[in-house]
Amino acid sequence: MNLPGVCDPAVDALIGDVIGAADRPHLQAAARALDRVLLWRWYLVPGWGSQSFHIAYWNRFDNPGKPIREGFNFDTWWVDAAKAVAADAARKAGG
């Protein structure tokens, strides 16, 4: 089920690497590479079946800091300029 409609040979190859990993170190390396490609290309991978929220985000965002009843409302988040500069510097440094 390719709900986001990803059509990318690099993603296909990395998924093949994840599926065909011979051992845990190779699986971890392939999964991390796939995660980086998906993150870099801004793909959203939906997930179902959990009663809790799992969110991954860059350290460039900030939010009101007050929980809301509905769970998460990304419309209230914003890019923090200082965090964005730090995140970009860390990414360029390979961290």
C-alpha cells in the first residue's frame, strides 16, 4: 500500500535492502538510509493501529507547549529561526 504515491527508484532499492537484510546491523543501516531519504524528500508515511501519537520532526520547529485535548495540532507549530540555523548546521556537519 503506497498511500503517499512514492515513485522513486532510490526508495524502492532501499526498501529491498531493508527486506533482504542478512542481519541486524545491515537492517539498521538500510532502515536509517531509507529514513533519511524519506525525510529529505518530505514523504509522510501514515501509520495505524496505535492509541497513542508517535511524531518525528526536525529540531527546527516549536510549539505552544500546552497540551490540547485533540492530541496534536500542527497548525499551531512554527519554525524557530534559531533552531532552524542549528539544525541546518548540524545536518551540514553530518550530525
